[in-house]
Amino acid sequence: QVQLVESGGGLVQPGGSLRLSCTASGSIFRLYNMAWYRQAPGKEREWVATITSGSTTFYADSVKGRFTISRDNAKNTVYLQMDSLEPDDTAVYYCNANYQISHTWGQGTQVTVSS
């Protein structure tokens, strides 16, 4: 099973930026579809962005134009660059790896956007 390790969360002010990283184990990372999800207190987990094994990207409407998902297959890492952060972006962010019918989740990293 793939293992995911997330990093990069923290406290930022509105309008600030943050870059999240998710590093995966294994030798077939290039074949995974990777995604970021987030969950705010009292709310259901929501999908944020996806980058496919072919590097096609998709974004939730709430983050389009502000967030950028990317991957570096040589480093087995997927990134989420978050710019123009808003208080509503406050959540625990989770990395997800999808290969065929399997899904693996990271432990999550807290992002807090507050004045």
C-alpha cells in the first residue's frame, strides 16, 4: 500500500500564501492520480483539486485561480500552491492517491487563515 506524508500547513493571514507537499512511497507514483481534499470543522470533506497521472488538472470552483496543483514524479511528490488565501480556506487538508480502485489518504495538515 502506498503511504502518504503531508507537510506545509500552518497559520497565515488573509491574502497570504502557503504550499502544501505530499510525498508518497512506492515506485509507481507516476501512475497515481493525486488529489487534495479539505475538511473544515463541522463540515463534510470536500474535493479541492486533482492532478492525473497524465498531469491533467481539475479544480473546485471555490479555489480556481488561487490554487495550483502540481507534481514532481522524480520526487514522488504532489504540491498544492495556495495563493490569495481566505478565511474560508481554513481546514485540514488531506492528500489522496488513487490507483486503479485503491485510495489512500494522508494524515492531514492544518491550514488556518486568520487575522
